[in-house]
Amino acid sequence: MEGQKHRHKHRHHSHGVQTMDFYAYQSGLRQWNGSYKVLSALLILILCIGLNDIWVSLTVIVTVGMLNVIGNRVPFRQYVELMKIPIAFLVLGCVAIAFGISTKPVGEYRIYLKWFYFYMTKADIWKAIELFFKALGAVGAMYFMALSTPVGELINVLRKAHVPKLIVELMNMIYRFIFILTDVQGRMKRSAVSRLGYIDFKTSCGSFGKIAGNLFILSLKKADTYYDAMISRGYDGEIRFLEEEKKVTFVQIAGMAAYLIALVLIWYIGR
Amino acid sequence: MTKHQKKLIVLSIAFAAAFGIVPQVNAMHIMEGYLPLGFCIGWGVICVPFLLSGFFSIQKKLKANRKNITLLAMAGAFVFVISSLKIPSVTGSCSHMTGTGLGAILFGPSAVSILGIIVLIFQAILLAHGGLTTLGANTFSMAIAGPFVSYGIFVLLKKLKVNRRVSVFLAAMLGDLFTYCVTSVQLALAYPSSEGGVAASAVKFLGIFAPTQLPLAIIEGFLTVIIMITLENYAQKELKDTKYLEEA
């Protein structure tokens, strides 16, 4: 527990590869059935995007947010940090929708810039606001899946959904190799930083490129070694993973059905 | 202050805010929930033939030598790690490479399409870059269009006997720029502007993402060149080994 706490503190405010992975493993919903979680998240996602209603979006943001903070045990501040990741795209994207450029004076609000007009129409502004919340709701729904289901389990769901064996196997391996390479890269970077390799922009670019090049060479060597290791342990073209059987309870299905129906009702009433 | 001046100030504040709060610049992943459902499905369907051809080419490589499986997996992991790293930037904002141009030069575009979609899934669920419903659109722009252009330019310049470093730079940079253009068009198709339709909207999206994407493309070009120089210096043998991965 002590170790976990320490790790937790350490990870705070970081956007590393480990952050979301870490929360998926410690989630309070870990014991729920993987397929159930993936399917629910996808259905919420589709309803949130498909119904395209600001009240549905706000409901999803709040409820899924609570589910993530309480159910998935992601500290509130960390969750806010996670929601901030796509904010740059979201703000720029919504600004692009709200504003228009035209050579003719159109729209309710406009400024004239010698050659063209910047204009905004009320409809466009409303569209941008709706989209802003819709996208945030969708991100929340995706986080519900990502923060409750470790990647191994997720890949297993894909396998059950008849994704080709080759892809499933590649995904399993890539997932493991990502952490190995991230670890190696982190150590290379630390040693470069301690030798003033990141002192200014030009040096940083050089160091970054050299580290990436070295990482590539190392990854090829490791690929060789790992294949030999797998063969020596009887690899015959398929890696078999054992999985805990997790049953779906009636309460879970009823709960999710009620939630989805509630979303549709909110849309229906607000129409 | 006249009403006109007030409006101008409000607008300029909105613009400053939009460009001021750019804490993280990703390589133009369309975020989760941004595209309407029809477009999500449409872009997914468009990707299918490319993914199938990528799948069959990978299958062929594995039949030739089963050992390629760990190599391919490492290649995917490498592209992911490269794209997850903060790259040096002048402004202090935190940006990422796409790494797909490099991947296309090293492994060939059809392998990158399959590796790319896997990398995009992991980017969505591990880093929250991109999303699940926008996977099709992102796959098309980042794992298909960009790498194919990169690879095409690289091969073309090689045939024209242009300096290797220049061709690597151009391949990576133009691949990145092409990804950014395709993404802008994808966004414009989904959200045409009320005046001027898709074309006007595409100009808007191109314009608004230009300040973040243009420097990124140039930096990506430079970094890819430095990586390739390192590889040419230290990994002659390994580069030759991956040659067989290059053929589509």
C-alpha cells in the first residue's frame, strides 16, 4: 500500500504512457466483465454522439465523470488533467466552427479586415458550443473504458469479437514492447540530460534524434532476442493467455440499460 | 469605446485565448466525439481496402519467416514510443512527432497501415490522443495518406538521385503536411461553413491549425533526418536486414 501511495504521488500530473495504464489496473471496476465494460462504453459513446443533444452531453460528462472518479478510483484532480489532454484540439476546432471568413458582410457579428470579413452567426456559435460538450462527453465515455479495462483484457475482447489472430497477437506484443522501449528511452534521456544533452533547442534536437536512432537499433536487437526466448519456451505461432472468468450480473445489465434509456429519455424530452 | 471597438477587443481576446492555451500539440489526431457518426463509419470503410492489403502483406512476410513477428511488433512499439515523446520545441508547448513518415521509410507503407491502426488504438486508450469513433478518420490521415506520400516522395527522390538527407527530410515533412491537410479536409467535410461550404471551411481549419502544425512538420523533418543519420552511422547491418520489410 505504501509503495502504491508513493507511486501514485509520483505519477500525479504526468501524462506519460504509464498514467492511464496504471489507473486501469487499480480500478474498482476491475472485476467487472471486460466485454460488458467495452460494450457499455461504446453504447454510451454512440448515444452521446448520435443523439447530439447538449443535455445528453452534459449528463454524460457528469455521470461518467462520477463513474470514473468513484468507480475507477481516479483522483478528481488527475481526472481533470486527463480531460485537459484533448483541450487544445477542442478549443481550436470549435473556434474554427464558430468563426467564418467571407468577402460579403454576412452573419450576426462581424469585423471587417480590409479584404474579407470575420463573421459569426448565432447558429454557428451554438453548434460550436454543442460540439464542445458532446466531444467532452465522448472523451469521458472513452475514459470509462480505458480507465477500467487493462489493455490485455481489451485485446481479449477483440479476440472474442473475431479480430484476426495475427492482429491480436501483434497487439499483445506491441503493448508489452511499448513499455520496454519507453523504459529504455527514459534511461537514455536521463543520461543525456545529465550530460547537458538538452541544454538548448539545437542540442535537444540532436540528442532526441540520436536517442531515437539508438532506440531503433536496440529494438531490432531485442526483437531478435525475444523471438529466440519465445522459441525456446515452445512458441508455435500462437501465444495463449489465461484469463479470469468474470461473470456479468443481472444488476449490471439492468443498470446499464436503465442508464441508456434515461439518456434517450433526456433527448426525447429536450427535443 | 464604440460598439465596433468593443467587438474587436472581444474577438481579439478570443483569438489570443485560443492560441494561448495550447498546452499540448498533438499531430492532428481528431479527438473522440468530434466527428458525427456517419463520418466515423464512412472513413472507416474507406480504410478497409488499405488495411486488407496491409494485412495480406504482413501475412506474406510472416509466412516467409515467422521471425518477422517480433520485428513487426517492435516496429509498431517503436513508432508508438517515438510519437509519445515530447519533442524539443521553441515555444515551450509540448508537442509530438507522428513517426509515421519514419516508419514508412523504414518498413514500407503497407506494413505501416496495420501497425498504424494498432498504434492509434493504443494512443487513444493509453495517451488519450485521438479516439475510438474517430479511429477510421485518423487511420486514413495518419496511417494511410501520410505514410503513402512519405514513401512515394522518398522513392521518387531516390530515383532522381537527390541527396539522401534532403529526400528523408522532404519525405517526413511533406508526409506530415499531407496528414494535416487531409485532416483539415476531413473536418471541413463534417463541418462545412454556413457561407462558402466545404472549401471555405477547409481554409478555416487549415488556417487555425497552421501555427501549430507547420513548425511541427519542419521539426519532424529535421528529427527524422537526425535519426536516419544515426542509423546510417551505427546500424548499416540492421538497415539492410529491414530491407525485406520495405517491399510492399
